Amino acid sequence: APSIQTSVAGQRVILVDHSDYLQAPADITKATVAGLVDHHKLGGLTTDEPIEVWVFPTGCTNTIIARMYTSAGILIPREIACGMLGAIISDTLLFRSPTTTQEDRDAAAKLAQTAGVEDIQAFGLKQLQAKSSIEGMSAINLLKQDLKTFDMHGQKVGVAQLELIDLSIVAARKDELLSAMKILKDEGYHSILLMLTDIGKQGTDLLVVSDNVRIIESAFGLKEIGDSVWLPGVVSRKKQVVPVLLRAFEGDRAQ
Amino acid sequence: APSIQTSVAGQRVILVDHSDYLQAPADITKATVAGLVDHHKLGGLTTDEPIEVWVFPTGCTNTIIARMYTSAGILIPREIACGMLGAIISDTLLFRSPTTTQEDRDAAAKLAQTAGVEDIQAFGLKQLQAKSSIEGMSAINLLKQDLKTFDMHGQKVGVAQLELIDLSIVAARKDELLSAMKILKDEGYHSILLMLTDIGKQGTDLLVVSDNVRIIESAFGLKEIGDSVWLPGVVSRKKQVVPVLLRAFEGDRAQ
């Protein structure tokens, strides 16, 4: 596995899969941002000089990286292709997420060929099952595993997500997860949301800990959701959750 | 000629050649930004949803637009190709600006072929000469013709540029231009700079009207420049002027 770098001061870096200082290492402002490769909303990055920006609304950043390889005329090594294929499967929930584009499917098919993967569906299901294995992990680790923090019109909002083959795996641990969310919230958050996304049923059980749960309710057009609510059809944080939250927080600020 | 739109409220727009609300129509925040095509530094744009971003450090945005045509598999119509060629010549000062990349040269050669332009150098010189014709234009119009306004670490700074075949054309009008700069500065600017760029000699006579001329001096490592200074080799606002100004204003704020 590659080493994890927590400090980037003084280095030239390319931001990948986000364009947001909040999601970068703490000393990112002391680094030179030389490029940006992403498929999320723009996070307000400013630079002093022109840089390379590869940002497109694909289902996975690796589809864009595949485009960069093609554009540069470089063949993708077999091991890298396999990792990139896994990333596309993970980000698109095996092409079921509404973020999926035709380019994601095409890139995955080409990467599978290079990686020697014959049956993408079988390979992908095995991968998603492995990712669903949460046994032995603490609630706080499950929460922080894929947590993203956003500045929503002045409020700090954390949105975590677990993508699971079947929610029965976590059903017994909801109280434990809510307790972990409350502890995390004390780190200056207005709201912590945890998306328990059921890949099979194509929906999300949304767990909510918030200073003002009404903003979350108004975002989704719901009432009295308490500490969790089932959102049918909602599987994408980026496309179905973050934009509606942003608009709700903007509306709240305008009042 | 295309019509000029000064209002974009309620529309879906693609920002082209800038990524900066300061350079967009006043009601840009009421529009939906659906894409961004640019070759300048990132200006801090945020969006609620992922968008298409084609930003690369080429000499001209039209080189990127040519890339978009190729990527989409669409042939460029002859009239559009001619306009795009003119834009690349203008932005790269006929390939002499340090911002020029090999991709700009290649795109221009291909566009010339489509447009039926046999001798790019002759075509380009005629274009730059026509652009140098400033007779009959008022000083304030000359100043505002290509003025860009930047937020430099909290200070409003305007940088205008005239690219001329030969500076003798404006030599007699410097006092008049400085007066126009002083009038413009009263619109809340910390500094107004006018780059009189000599394409032939490859340098810029920089006219300065500023609340604190020392920041401008420190940016270029100069002393006592008064209201104008010759900067040999400097022809690019984007690459040679704006980045050094940004660093100088940042340094000033840090004191």
C-alpha cells in the first residue's frame, strides 16, 4: 500500500478527488497547488498562477485519470488498471449510482481488459461485499472511514457514508453510531449526518445529529425525522445529498 | 458581431476566459454556472454541484476550445476557426508571449488550415497592427478596453493592458492616460496599473497609480519608480504581472 502523507508544506501537490482545503492536509496552504483532478463540485480553490484542472462530472475521478492517460498517449500498467477499475466500481456502486456516466462504463470496460478481469459484475460484487464487512470496527472508525466536512454557508457540516450490500449488517449498531456522531459533533460541527446506503435496495438510512434538525428536514422536504429517516432512491452523497443541504443552509441564512 | 449580454440572472452559463465573479456580469450569483473554460489562475469559484471544468495553462482559451471540439469529434466551421485563430494570435502575441505552449502553435496551425489562412505570420502581423490603432479613442476607453480587476488579499487592484506594435503610438498620451487612471482609481481601487506592452521590443512600460506604490516596487524588486517604469521582457499580465503582485500584496498583509 502507498504511504500516507499528512504534511505537504513546501511541496508541489496535485489535489485529487476534492478541491477543498477542508479535505486536504492541514498545511496545504504552505504547499504549491500545481493541478486539480476531481469530479466533485468546485470548493473555492484560488491559485496565484494558471494550473492544470481536470474536473468533469463523471462518476469517478479515475475515469478522468483514464482520460489523462489517453490524452498523454501512455498505456496504463496492469496493476494500476486493476486499482482504477476497483475505484470506479466503488464510486459508482457497480454502475448503479445516478452519478454514473457512459464514460465511466467505457473506462471500466477498457480497464478490465487491461487488468485481465473477465466478469466485471462478479468482480464488482465481490469487492462491494468485502467493503461491507464492518465486523470488528469501532463505531467511531466506521463514522470517520469516509467522512467529508463542508462549509455550508458558514456552518460546519460533516457527511459520512457507509455503502453496504445490506443494511442488516449495521441495524444492531445504530445507537452506537449515533453516540459516536454526538461525540464527533462536539468538534465544532453544526450537524453530523451518516448515510447508511443500501446498495441492494438502492436507498439510504440517514442518521442525523444536528443543532437544528429542521434545516435537514426542509432540505429533503420531510417532517419530524427524529434521529434517522429512510430516503428511497438516494445513494449519492455528492449528487443527492450535498447540493440539497447547501441550498437548505443557504435558505436558512437568508431568513 | 455577437450581442453583448450584461445580465445572466436565472440562466445556465459557462464562464469562459475567467473563473472570477469580479469579471462576470453583476448578477452572476443569480445564474447557474454549468461549466468553466479558462487558462487563468483559479479565482475561487464554488458550485453546488459538479460541473465541467476545462482549465489548462495554455496561451489562449481557444486552444482549449479546439481541444473540446477534438474531444467531442466535431469539425470546426471555417468562420469559427478564423475567429479562434485570431484569438490565439492575440493572446500569445503571435506566439511571442511566454505563456505560449506547443499546443497553442499546433492548434493555430490546424485552425489556419481550416480557415484558409496560408501565412500565419503575415496574417498575425496585420491583426496586431490593426489592434494597435488607437487613434480617436479616448484615454478612459483605452484604459477600460482590457481592464481586469483582482481582489489581492483584500485590496482591489485593476490591471489594464494595451498591446502595441510600437509604443511611439502612445508616448504622447501618457499624461492623459495617467489622469484617466486617477479618475478610475476613485472607484474604490487600491491601485490601477496600465501595461503598455511593446510587442516589437518585448517589454512593458508600466504606468502606476497607487495608494502605496512601494508594494508595486517590491513586487518587481525596484525602487522609486514614480508613475511609470520600463519592464524589459515582461509582456504577460497573467504570467509575469498578476502572480508577483499577488505575492507582494500577501507579503504586505502579513506585516
